[in-house]
Amino acid sequence: MQCPKSYVTSQSLAWIDEFALWRRRPAAEYAETEAKKLDAFLILEAQLAAENDEHRS
């Protein structure tokens, strides 16, 4: 059994760019984001915060 390979696609980069732009928007505008994207972005935000907390410790 082989380990899965991680790779970055152009779609992955587009999502990262969109996430970065989304983070700059005021929270009041979150309602304009598709539910599926909002869920993904909130998960990414939580992971980023956890990683930042880990580096501060």
C-alpha cells in the first residue's frame, strides 16, 4: 500500500487565493458566500488559528 501523494493544482491555488480574499471581508458579508465555501473557509480559518497558536507556544 502506498501513501497518498500531496500535490497542488491550479484549482488548489485558486481556492487559497479566494480564501485569502475572503479573510479580508467584513463578517457582515459572509452571508453572501455559498454555504459550502463558507464551511470550508471556516475550517481553514480554525486550522490556521490552531497552527498559529501552536507556533506561539
